[in-house]
Amino acid sequence: MKPEVQELLSLLQVERLEYNLFRGVSGEIGSPQVFGGQVLGQALMAAATTVEASRSVHSLHAYFLRPGDKNARIVYDVERIRDGGSFTTRRVVAIQHGRPIFNLAASFHVEEEGVEHQDPMPQVKGPDGLASDRELRRRILGMLPESQRAAAKTEGAIDFRPVEPYDPLDPKPGPSLRHTWFRLADRAPDDPVLHQALLAYASDFGLLQSAMIPHGLSFVQPALQVASLDHAMWFHDAFRADEWLLYSMESPAAGGARGFCRGSLYTQDGRRIASVAQEGLIRIRKD
């Protein structure tokens, strides 16, 4: 297994400290604080550890409360809210330095048969032949902020391939709708919970950018303060995070220094496997 993939899989594993207490470490993606997708994935893994294997997560709702310290471990406190006949509910609080930085509510469901329908997958270019996000960033490596150069130089655990590349150094206003193919860069174990945690981790990459593109903004602009405020996901069907998935993202509204974004995730053969919604802070500082 590629070392960067092994590192990500290890990152998502949480250490059990007590019956309902878990602990995780932080990785490095070039962000000043702990990456939100990492906390999301670790919290989901902690919650799932307390749920019987016959039930899988079907929805989660999370709030990012404080910036996370990358140099400190994160403690996850799981509360067993409900164990019903078909649904299980868990609440997770992530704690650093004695204060909550994140909370999550997740619902798990036994497998059942029922009605099925979905909107068709967007018709876009396939992943073959598209340049990866890291390859695009390496082309402008010398002009990126120092904090992002190291991450751009290394091989990533997840291969992101944007269908509509966006130049962060020369952002031009355009439609908020964008599409990205992605998959884990190596084969992962056959653990459905791990693949759901990987999807949660990846779903926080680039989603908020869809609210910035209509205004010609990018993450590298020093006057811009950007942060995820909340994150919700619904899981519709089985999938593997090490096979190509299409992430269709858009921002239907922004205002009050916040941008609202939503996303739809599809397998390469057109099955919709998850939906995402997020609101994020987009603040242009006067100083």
C-alpha cells in the first residue's frame, strides 16, 4: 500500500480510551488548523465503533465550533443517545484543551428494502486524461503561499481531478457549479465504515470553493478568512472510496459573510451514493 494512503487510513483510526471515549491525532494538509474533514471522519469512526455492525450510517449533522490545534490530540466523547429497533443515534463531541471544538449527531439504520429513485448523474468528462489537483498546483508552486507548497509537492492519499480547473492565483468570477472526480490512491480494506469515513473526509475538500467562485475569490488571498461552519451528509447507497466518484458541487446562495453549498456524489456507473450540505464563513477582512 502506498505510504500516503496508509497514513490516511491510520489517521482515521481512533484509539479507544474508555467505554465511550476515543482519541485521534492530526494530519497535515497545509491548512493552519486541523482539517475539518479529518475531525468529521474520526468522529464518525468513533461513533460507528459503538454501533453494531449490521447498522450503517445514513445521515450525519455536524458543527465546527472552534479551530482545532494540529499539535494536540483530539478526544472524542460518544454519547449513546438511542438504540432502537431499526435506528441507532449517537452524539459525538470532539475536545481539545478542555473545550469542545466540534460536535456531531449521526444516525445508523439496519438494511431495508424500499422505493428507489434518483436524479441522473451530470454528463461531464470522465477522470481519464484529467490533470490532478496536485499536478495543477505544482505548475504554480513558486507562487503559492509557503504553507501550501509542502502539501503540493507530496503525493496525496486521494487523487482529486477537477473537471473545470480553477486558477487560485487568477480567480475569475464564474458559475458556482463545479465537478471533481476523486478516489483513494490505493486499494483500501473491505470495511464499509472505513469507506464512509473516507467519503466524509473527502467531502470537505473544495466544497466551500463553489461559493467563492461567483465572486472571483480563492483560498490564497490573504484578506480572505474562510472556514467550514457546519456539515451534513446523507448516505444513499453502497460504494467504495478507492473507486472513482464524481462530486458535483454548487452554491445556490451566499450572504451575511456566509456561503451555502451542496453536493451530490455518484459512482462512475451513475449511482447516487451520497448528498452533502455545508455553510461556511467567507469573510473579507478590512485589514
